[in-house]
Amino acid sequence: MPDVLVDATKLSERGQVVIPKDIRDKLGLQVGAKIVIFATEDTIILQKAEFVAQSMKTKDIVSKALEIIRKLGLMR
């Protein structure tokens, strides 16, 4: 299984977003899983709530996002 998965989805009329199955499977997300949302003017980061509950700080989540960006070759 690839280290980083990338997929696209659409926002529903009710503001809902479907997380694609391959990503749900990779993260072990089940129905009712809690997710924390971080947002800026043009970026949304979804994080499994259990990781945030384990004292993960915002800077740690940003570091993980940057690591993913680097793995995708979008930044050096």
C-alpha cells in the first residue's frame, strides 16, 4: 500500500465530505470515528481525533502535513 494516498471528493449540499474507501481503510476509520478539522483561508487538514487526544500539538500536525507535501514532491 502506498505511503501517501491522494484522492478527490465533492462537498454535498449539506456540507458533507466522503472520505474515499482506500483512505478510510488505510487509517482504520470506522462509522462514528471522530475527526478534528484544522482550517486556514484555503486549506483543510483532517486528523484522526485519537492522535490529537494523545497530546499531539498543532505544530506536530503541521509537521505531518509538511512531510506529506514533501513525499508528494510538492515542496523541497
